[in-house]
Amino acid sequence: MNNTVYYDANVSDEVRRQRLYDGQLFVYSPIKSSLAFVEFARSMIEEAFGDLDPRTAQDQMGVEDYAELLGKLKPAFIHHPESKRHIQNMFTELGVDLDKTYFDVPRMRSSTSSGYLTTGIAYAWHAHRDTWYSAPASQINWWIPIYDIESDNAMAFHPRYWSEPVKNSSAGYNYYTWNKLHRGANVAKLTKEDPRPLPKATEAMDPKPEIRLICPPGGIIMFSAAQMHSSVANTSGMTRFSSDFRVVHIDDVLEKRGAPNVDAACTGTVLRDFIRGTDFTRLPPEVISLYDDGTENEGELIYKPDAQEAV
């Protein structure tokens, strides 16, 4: 395929979505609203770490204490009402129709250096598509660095697999079962190994060529849920903090428009988690029903967080 990266593209949201569904990537320079989002995220991070620099705190903390801190910080950020307000502002500034756009709450991600903590609350993501995890074909991901990033602690895209299927274990993944069994407070305790059945490739993959997009804090990277991507093995000596959230447009959901599915075989759907950009109401039941597959009684349709939040 022709891999194109669009920088600060002056196109409508409709055109942008279609190009993302075609496998292209979009990058935006920091804008007023995304910088405010980053400032808000940093304030929470720096308050949690106190006198320690969050980017190097791993050098001064025991891994269990570090994981426990993240186990409190991340859900506090995810569910803070200010997080949603900042997303609304970013949508407005980048020409997104809030009335027709739905999003999932923003996650805070951390990638520690030198293998310090790569499981549970700070999981280091292997190469995967979000569509292996019950994401719809119309899902678009927004990814934002909170501090400076570099090639050695960024995210990588693997464009050869846009149209090339990979044998994987997604057939064993049901989103509702995942909500019931594999999310919650215990995730922060997974500091040595992560036994959760996360879908992954079951055959050898060649990650090359890779695309690593480096943008400043507050820059925005957009990509389709069908893009193969992974966390770069962090050798930078600095923990990378970022945030991401998922977005769908209701017209695309209704028309089942989106990226092609080349190898995802999971069941269930994450669409019940999405809330409207204007008033935070969920997608209507009649829209969700278009994606029901008979597994609705196998677990929890919508994850109800307790004191902690899992990936």
C-alpha cells in the first residue's frame, strides 16, 4: 500500500476519517486545547510523584511501590471530568462534530525504561491491532505525548501488515468476558508477569519497516484501530508518558464504514463504552444492536470500575 503521513492536513473530518480507514496516518502540531490537556495531565502526574521527576522516578522507587502509585494515578486521570472537557475542546479545534462523535475515556500510558516495569498497569504493548480487542472498524485512535518523546521510547507502526493478515489469538477474546475477569484492582499487582490472555500474533512477524512518529508534547497522532502498532522497547533511560483515546463517528458506525478486517476474529464490541461529545450519553441501543453477535450474556457488557482501572 501507499503509506502517507499527513502533517497538519487542512482537510475536513470526513476526508480525514476516510484516509485513516485507508491506512494513512495523521499528525498534528500542538494546538491550544491539546497543550491544555497535557498541562492538566502533567499536573496530576507531578502531584502523584511529589519531589521525584516522573520521567526518572523508576530509578529511585521499588517496582511494587511504582506500580501502586500508577494504580492510583491512572484511574484518577481517566475518570476526572476535566479529561472529558479537554477532549471536547480538541474536537472543536480540529473540526470534529461533537454531536455525531463518540469517544471512550482517555487512558494514561507509561512506558518505563530498560524493562523496569512492562506488565499490568504499565504493560509494554506487543505488535497488535485494536481490532483484535473488539474495536469496531470505524474506530480511530488519538495518541498524545505528555512529555518529550524520542525514537527509543515512542510507538511504532508496522505498515506492511495493513493488508497482510497475521495468525493471532484474537478468536479467544471476548470483550465482555475480559471486562468480567481481567480488569480491576489486581492489574497493578502484576509486576513480574502478566498472565492475562491478551490477543497477540501466533506466528513470527517482521516488524520492518517501522514508522516512528516523533511529535512534541501536545502533538496528536491519529490512526485506525486496524493499524498494526506496538510500544518501542524503551532504551532511552526515561519513562514515556502519553495519553490516548478512541473515537467513532455515528454515521460510520451505522453504515459499518471503516478499515478492512484482514485477520480479527474476536467477539463482543467496545462500542457500549463510547460517549457523545456533547453530553456524554452513550450510543443508542439500536445502534449497538447492529454489532451484537450473541455473546452478550457471557460477561459484563460495560466495565464498571472499582478503585482501580485496567488497560
